[in-house]
Amino acid sequence: MNTESLARWLDGRDIAPGEPLEVSLISGGTSNDIYEIRRGDRQLVLRKPPEKVPPGRNETMLREFRVLNALNGTDVPHPEAVAVCEDTDVIGSCFYLMGYVDGWSPMNVEGGWPEPFRSDLSLRPGLAYELVNGIARLGNVDWRAQGLEGFGRPDGFHDRQVDRWQAHLAKFAFREIPGLDTAAAWLRAHRPSHWTPGIIHGDYQFANVMFRHGAPARLAALVDFEMATVGDPLLDLAWVIMGWPNADEDRSQKGYVSYEGMPDRADLLEHYAKVGGRDVGEIDYYVVLARFKMAIVLEGGYARHVKGEGGNLKMAFYGDTVLTMAAQAAELAATTRL
């Protein structure tokens, strides 16, 4: 990174002008590079596309910042939006600055949970309820008043979902995925007739939130808004619970975190309805849609792996997960009472 150019850009925006600039890499990968920026007593985070900028990634960065900026002044925990740069000559790509969040991510802790949540299971329900609180608040933000008019297309949101994702699949399809057509037909026939638009995170899960240090559980920030839009917020809730274990399932080996001590799905739905004020009576539709969408998203990664184009080793394991997700979507479509 050209730190001299970045320092001049910061000076021009009165962000700790004249102070020595310290830049250190927090994480990097195929999606984003994230740096810690220290200047005087300011501690910020810089987020930019990777060195080889994928097509459309600069535009995605600008969308992410727009969401963060819209959330400033709301009750949604998030990194403060500080500044954005659309001039790719400064450091070679678009980038934005956000406030540094003092907290921890389940993705950066072995087993997902630090102490005291690792050993005291009675504290874990708070993590789940705080996770749900985040999207309940996000979905209730007045997105028009916060400057997100035109950010998404809420009109006809559910009418477009199946066609949109099937068209996306067609770009890289190379095998049959049993259950996907069944789920698609069911989704077309059971679209919600009444719903209230709101901001959607788009990939909401424990991996994309941060918690404050210590107990009790306190949500510090929702992060990674690259898939955000304005649509039906209940899809975020479905994204959370589609892989949440049932009461009779083994909760210790469900995913990248342990669900031991966590509330049941029904408890989470009740909590969301109470905090968010939305009817969750048709949640099965959203879970089918979430699994349908997830199967197609992961199939894209698996297709790249099969062609030898994927740099992420996790993509090799997506193949079976896709088949499971599609089968579960079809099964729920066949058994739900909706």
C-alpha cells in the first residue's frame, strides 16, 4: 500500500493530520483486505478489495460504506462510517475507513467461544439472543430516512428471488442438484402476500458479528455488509436458523461454533418477534428460500474449485454441502404446513 499517498489523503480530510501513519494488516483474502490504521490517537480500520480487484468489487465497497453510513446514529451496533475514497489512484482501489471495534469475533477464537462463554454454558443463550437482536434492529431502521432510497428494489422482491438465483446458477451449472427444482416450484407458489421492507444484511450469522469482551453477552457490531440490500428482513432471520440444530441434535459438532447451551429455534423466533415486531408465522418459506439461495451460492464456489479456479481450499468441501442444502430445502417444502 502506498502509505504516503494515503497519508496525504487523510490530511486532506483532517483525519489526525500530520501525525505519523502506522498501517498493519488484520486479514486478507479473496474478498477483502482489512488493515488497522493508527494515526496519533485515532485507531481506524481500512477495508479494500484484494490486490487483484475482481470485477465489480469497487462498486461493492461503495455499497458497503453506504450502508454503514446509513446506520450511523441508529441503535444498530456497527463500525462507525468515517470516510470513503472512490479515487483508485490513491492506493490502487476504492477503500473506506470505519471505526475500530474493540471486541471479538467467533471466527477468530478456537471453537468459537472465548472464556467465560467456553466453560459456562449458562452464558451462551445471551450470545444467541444478542445475535437475533442485531437483525431485529437492522430490519426496523427507517431506511428511507437514513438515505437508502434506491439502494435496493423492495418492490417485487419475492417475485424475483427464484428467477434471479436460477439465472445465477445457469452461469456455472455443471451437474444436477436434486431437490433444487422442487424447492423453486414451491417458493413460486408460496410467496408472502404481505411483508414490510427493511435493510437486509444478506449473510447474517455468528461469523459476521463481533461481541464485546466479557460477560454478559453484548453485541459490539454487525460487520461485512457486502451482500446488503433493502428487501424482506425475515430472510436474515431464516439465514440464522436454517442451520440451527434442533433440540434432539448433537449441538457440539454442528458448525464452526458449538451450539451447546444455546436456545432452541422456537425460542429464537419468539425473541425476534418480540424485539422486532414482525410476524414469524411463515418462517418456513424464508428457510426454504435461504437454503435454496445458499445451495446456489456455494455451488458457485464448488464449480470454481472443480475447474481449478478457486483459491479457497474450503471450496472443495462445498459439493456435499450443496446437495444437503438443496435436499433440506425440498424436504421442508414438502412437509411444512404453509
